[in-house]
Amino acid sequence: MGTDSERSVYLDHAASTPARPEVVAAMVPWLTEHPGNPSGSHAAARAARRAIDDARDHVGVLVGCLPGEVVFTSGGTEADNLAVDGVVRATGGLPVCSAAEHPAVLEPVRDSGGTVVPTDAAGRIDLTVLTEVLDAAADDPGTSVALVSAMAANNETGVVTDVAAVAAVVAEHAPDAVVHTDAVQASAWLDLPVVVRGAGLVSITGHKFGGPKGAGALVVRAGVPLAAVLRGGGQERERRSGTQNVPAIVGLGEAARLMVAERDAMGHRVGDLRNRLEDGLVAAIDGVRRTVPDGTPRTPGVAHLCFDGIESEELLFLLERDGIAASAASSCASGAQEPSPVLAAMGVDRVTAAGSLRLSLGWASTDADVDHALAVIPTAVERLRTHARSVQSR
Amino acid sequence: MTGVDRSGGPVMVAMSGGVDSSVAAALLRDAGHEVVGVTLRLWGGESDSGCCAVSDVDDARRVADALGIEHHVFNLGDDFERDVVAPYVADHAAGRTPNPCVECNRHLKFNRLRHRASALGFDQIATGHHARIVERPDGTRRIARAVDSGKDQSYVLHMLDQAQLAGLLLPIGDLTKDEVRRHASAIGLRTADKPDSQDVCFITRAHGREDFLARRISLTPGRVVDGDGIQVGAVDSVELVTIGQRKGMALAGGGAPRYAVAVDLPTATVTVGSADDLLVDETPVDGLVWTGGPVGTVSLTAQTSAHGTAEPVTVDAGPEDGPSDGPDDGPAQWLVRWARSHRRVAPGQSVVFYDGDEVVGGATAS
């Protein structure tokens, strides 16, 4: 045994994608040649300002909003925190979200005393319960719902929520509330201007679609009440103070520009790879189930499976030794795998969830990657099951 | 060095983030093994001590980086809760004084981790315990005391059986603690001067055992009485009283020291007595396991705490229908007879049997 150094297959694009070469090329001058701070007034500063405003235009096109509605952040987590905390602080109302949201939404919602709504079996917010929660709040003069957050695509499973349907419920039952959508996972795959229609706040981050880590954005539509969380120099129209990360924002803008041009073709190509991978594993291995119910809309990038009689940590260890980087649920601060709150919200029992595997593909994925995964994963699963049987029979 | 060179195959080293397991990994690597370091994430709750803090995982990871070995984190939190924390709480609720570190070794490190290592292609695991493994002429193995008697951890490894010993390496048992630290320092490991962990990992220094237990079970205030049944003090939680304890019972000062000699949970009564009242000639034990089968007529000693002194004993099968708080079909009770009177052993504590410096078995005080 030993690590197979011949082949390195990256199947964790939902965690982070490699930066595209065009993105890196666009960034480099802003690390080497141009020192300016966008808030200054001299030529170098104005150049930096122009660079991030070009990026702002590209992000505006990607999401379908005005450039002035784009607030650059350090990434998705900051955008989500700003959305929830910013609206709660500006309005004094309560936030609502589903149990399958990313922790960057869930934690601020819980900390603000907000309501967490259960999901359906696919992990999408339960609209019936949401309606009840909103109606109950409307009947209680002491409570008002300020924000409803529903992610466009789930970070673990890729399941797509109909954000417009959520927005319609909110418009009818809590007309003063703002709809926020965490579109971090959707941004690589979905037509955002259509998908996020009705959302007053949208979070994205660059490193999920070929951009660098460290730059994201919260889109804040005109008229949405939002108090700044980071205060100081008043950058980003006083919605997010702090010197902008110019190189990373330039990279984010370039990645957004490329996405707009290439998204549909890439989605088809990667979706075919994903289907071949997932169908191939289901055909080759007994005791495996697709985590997401058949027919559920999802992004093309994620294959999500649960293997009976397997522990994810062991499978990931063996896959790594065979050159495959993948993940199971979410990772905690120590790097250990944590039981998935998303699968729990979907009603997947803990034992089944303990055998889950997320293989996520992206712009860098190839046919050869899928071939290698199909060659390695069934063998690893069989090896672990054989060992487990031998321990039990002792 | 005997602690590092069994078969030369791949070894999975349990790295806590402390200096001992750091050096264990270094020695194995230098002996030519393929080494992978793993840190067990056992406790998800609040922790400022013991083995599970994120900063300790970071130390283990950075030491592995420095050694150029792979490092992984295994989340065995569910197992830890089921096999260590829940029994710890249940033992206290039943008035016993459990040793969670022994149970963690028994269930997590030397069972769960061993099986996982084997599933992943590692037939040998290693830890940074201060103890040695010795091979006997008949081919059986025993745990033996560490070279550094002051750091000896053979007591907490007493439960290891032949299969477990065959797949275990203890690379630092031949080194003193000073030598371990010097070696770590010589090769530039960041953990060279890191203080030893002392505490139970899921009990925080800030809040303590009582606070932890109070979140899970109801704690009962108790009366403290003398041998004549006259109340002489009080305790906040009778579940937390340990046999032999002197403090925390609101006893009047002056006079000879008094110790908890008996705890009766149903009546929430603690009986105190003199140092002499604490002495017994026999200690009943259950769950006895002999490391390499029964030992016959050798002269045994027994040790009842991690750094206690081993005293001469004989071990006999207990009365068939003697008192037992275990299940009806539980393991038979045994009776440890002390050559010289011995302090009462708190129920739940390990009683470990030695033949000279070698562990030959262990049991739990009933």
C-alpha cells in the first residue's frame, strides 16, 4: 500500500475550486505592479478603484443586479453574516431560515433568536411550516419577521431550492420581510438573474467557480434595510468597511465574467461527468443509495451517495491513498468529519449518514478523473466491508 | 530499541498533540516504518484540558508536518459518548468513582482505533504511553513498567490482551521523560516543552466535575455521619464523594483527620472515620482479566491508582452468591487479599496486578 502519487484526482470542488488560469493572470498585476488603495485619490488609487469597479460590473451581470448593489466581502460566510445581522440590526425584527442552511446563516439566525424551519426530504425549506411561522409572527404584535433566508443550492447535496417560490410565500405572509439567498453553491451552475429573482439579498463567493479564496459579495438590492457589521472607513458605500482586497476582487470579477460566458456549456459537460460517476458507482456497488430523492432538481456538480456498512472517515482515508480528494459531510475546526446537519434535516438516520460520500466536480474535472474514481471507489468500499465482516465474525 | 521495531510494517500513531506521542512518531519514522499520525477527536463539547482541544489537534498536525508524515483526524465522538462519558455519568450516579481514561484506552484507543487501523491497512498502532511491552519465553506479551518510574503509565494499559499487545508499539517506554523532551528539542519539535496533560478531557478546569455531572444527572445533598451515626458534616453531592476523601464535607476542624469510609446512596449518607477505619484486608473486584491467562502461584502485587504503590496480594475467587451490584449474569467476583492492610479502594477504580514490573491482569473494585 502507500499513496498513489501517479494520479491526483480532485473531487472536492464544492469545498473549493482551483483558480482558473485566466483569473490568476488577471490578479497578478494587482499583487505586483499596482499598490493603490481604492479609497485614495492619486492615480494608483484610481487605478485600483477602476479595477474593483470593473469587477463589480461583472458580478452585477452574473447575479443580475446593478453594480452599486454589489458589496464586496471576504467571502460567503461574511456575506451571509452581513445579510442576517445587518437586517436584524437595521430593523429589530427576527430572522428565519431552514435547518439545512450553511452554518454561516444558521449560526447568526440562532444567535439572533430567530426561527429554524424544518426541510422536506430533499433538504429544501418546508413552505407549509414557513407559512405557519410567518402567519404566527404576523398575529403576534410583539414579533416581526425581518428576514427569510433560503439557500439557492445546498452546499452538501447541491439540491436546488425554488427561491422565487419562497419569495412568493414571504411576499404574501410577511410583506415587510427581506428574502436572502445564499447562492454560493448555485453561482457556478445556475442562471442567477432568474434563480434569485425576488431575493433582496444574495451571497456569492469566488472560489466556488474558479476565483480566488478571500473575495465574495453580498448583493443588497435598493431599499433593503441593512446596518453595517464591519465599521470604519466607510468603504462599499458604508455597508462594509475595510480596504478592499483588490487582487482577489479582480479575480472574482474575472471568474464571474468567465462564468457568464461559459456556464451553460460547463454545466452540461460537468453534469454528464457527474451522472456517469454516480450511475457507475450505483451500478458497481451493492448497498448504496443516492442521498437525494430521484427527480429533485440539483446542481450538476455534486454526486452524493450513502454506502451501507461503511464509515466515511475510513473510506476517505483509503481514497486519499489512491489519489482521490473527496469529502463526506462538513469538516469541523479540527479537521474531523462531523455528522451532517443537512442529512439530519433531510431525515437521513445517523448510521446511514455516517456512510456518506460527496464527490463534487467542477470546471477542472475530466473524463479521466471519473474513470479513476470508478476504478478505485468500488474496491475501497468492498475492502472496508470485508474487514468489517471479519471483525464481526471474530 | 525494542519499542519501535516489531515487523517494520506501516504504523498508525495516535498523536494527542503532546510531546510523548510526538517523539513516538519521530522514533518510528526514524526506525524506517511507514508512519501515519492520527488524532482522535473524542469530545465535541467545551474542553480546556486533556487530549481533545483544537489547539492540541493543531500541535499534532504541525508535528506531523515537521516529521513529513501524513496526519488525519478521526471523529470518534459518538463512540466516546457511548463508551466513556455515559458510563462515567452512570457510575457517578451509582456512587462509584470511575476512571474515564482507562475506559477510553479500553474502548477507543485499543479497540476502536485498532480496528480502524487494521481496516485501513495498518496492523500496528503506536501510542506515546510511558510503558514497555515485554515478550515472555512462551511467546506471550505483557505490559511492563516504563523506564521512568515517575511517569509509568502501565496502570492505565492493564486491560490489553494478547491480540492487542501483538499489534501495539510503545516507542518511548525505554526513555525517561527528560530524554523524551531532550529528543523532541534536539529534532526541533514544537511540543518539546509542552506541559503534560493531567485532567479528564471533558471536564473543564473552569467548571469542574460537579458542574459537568449536574447537567446530566440530579445531584443529591447528603449527610455526613461518624461511626455512631451522629451527623458531623454535609456534602453538596453525595454522588461526587470518593472513598478516602478528606475535604469538602464541612467537617469541624481539629482532632485527627477523618476520611470518607462509606457512601450509602439510597440514604444520601457519607460515613467518615479515622485513617484506621479506612483500612481493609480484602477488596472485592469484578471484571478481572489476566493478560496471558491465570498466573498460578507467583507472588503478586496490586496497585489501585495510576501512581500508587503496588502492595503484595493474593487473589481468590469471590463467594459465589456474594454481594454484587452487577447484572445477574455478570462476571464473577474475585477477592483481593492484602498482605498488609490497605486503604479502601473506591468502587469503580482499577485494581491492577503486577508480577514484579510486569502487568499480569486487572479488575475493577466492586
